[in-house]
Amino acid sequence: MSVLTDTFELANSVKIPKVGFGTWQTPAGDVAYQAVLNALKVGYRHIDTAKAYGNEADVGRAVRDSGIARDQIFVTSKLPAQTKTYDGAMADFESTFNKLDIDYVDLYLVHAPWPWSQVGKDCDKENVEVWRAMQDIYASGRVKAIGVSNFNVHDLKNVLADAKVKPMVNQIQYYVGYTEPKITSFAKENGILVEAYSPLATGGLLKNDQMLTLAKKYDVEVAQLALRFCLQNGILPLPKAVGQSHIEDNAKLDFEISEEDMKTLNQMPDTAPEHSHNSTQG
């Protein structure tokens, strides 16, 4: 289980567990509560939610009820993509903070550079305002680290130009066949950790022949291979699961993919359904 407690170090020296447990599309209420509670029992120590998911209160309750010391669990939430003003960001954070009710938030992200209903819209000016709010929230001590999600190189440069505190994380869609090389290398050059949501291509990788063959070679599931691939590229995967067996399987990542096989995986074409890009909220 060591991979669940291994950590990456963020630019401000905060340690973040190398594998996160995602809750996107996990229904609010008992389903989300049980999934998070089960993940914590299995050994996950990093839970990822967002105001947009509608399940922050359930995540917070599971963290409080887990019996695990608060400083042993890393919790991420996100500012809604459509919130593009300083005051709006402050108000939304307040709401997230109260819903989670866990003393502090470990990582707070801007969910996207544009509203989900207007993907690609130019919000450069607004994002600078929002980042000003993020820096003030960070300065308040109520969040341990701040970052962004779904930002491309242009969006990152736009925020970095004025930033007093640089984003520490960029959470993007990333999986075998879709590794966003430009964003990833720019992030790494700027000390920004890349997190991978949909690391299984929303399930699209699970029936891939090449993946099935390689998984067999290592005597692992395709999902485990896909998650290990992220880790060996220095990327933090955020698998999501509701069923107990998937939650457990996704945690068994203590094996090593050979250099040669990593090369093969890094060169694999994208086989996921087209619709999975840009329409996802991660």
C-alpha cells in the first residue's frame, strides 16, 4: 500500500499523496459518503472534490467520521468554472469551506479558465482577478496550496505574469494516448505539479488491446497499468471508483513498468472516444 502514502512535494514544500481519490460524478449523499469512507479505509489519503460536484458536504463528513487524524488526509476542492470575479471567488470559497467543515482545505483549484457553457472563451482579465482572490485565500491560511485545472499554456502564462504566488498544481485530463506534452512540460518547467483526471480515459482504455496485452505481462489490471503509467511520468493520477473492489484495485500500484514499455505507452495514439475531451469537468 506504500504508493498511497508516498508523496510529491509542491513548490511551497507541502506534501501531497501521489494517488488521489476522485469524486467527480459520484452522486451526493450516501454514495459519495460511503465511497470516500471506503477509500480512506483502504488507505487513500488524498480526496478530490469540487463545489460543482455537489458532494463537498459528504466528503467532509466522511473525513470527519473516518477516525483518521485531519493532518493525515489531503483534501482538494475547486472554485466553480463560471465564477470569474474576485468577490464571487471569495464567496464561493466561503461556501466550500463551510460545506467541507474540516478546519482547512489542503488544495484549492480554479476549476477551469472559462465557464463550462463557454469552453474556450477568452477570460484572461477575469482569471487574473480570480487568481488575486486565490492568493488572498491562500494568505488567510485556510488553504495550504493553490492551483488551477484545465489551464493550457496560454492560460498559465496569463496568470503567472501577475502572480505573487504561482499555481502549484494544474489538474488536466491526462491518460495513455493523451498526455498533453506542451502543457505538461511547461508546468514542470515552472514547478507546477500536473494531476491527471480521467486517467483511465473515462473507461476508454479498459478494452484497448495493447493495454490488455501489457497488463497481462505485468499480471495487473488495465486500470492499474494506466495509473502506474501516470506515476512513472511524474504525474499524480485521480482515479474515481464507487465499488469496493475497484477502490481496492486502483490502490495496488506497487510494480514497475519497464523503460521500454513506458516508451511504448508514451507513443500510443489516443483511442478514447472524441467526446471525452473538453466536455469533461474533471
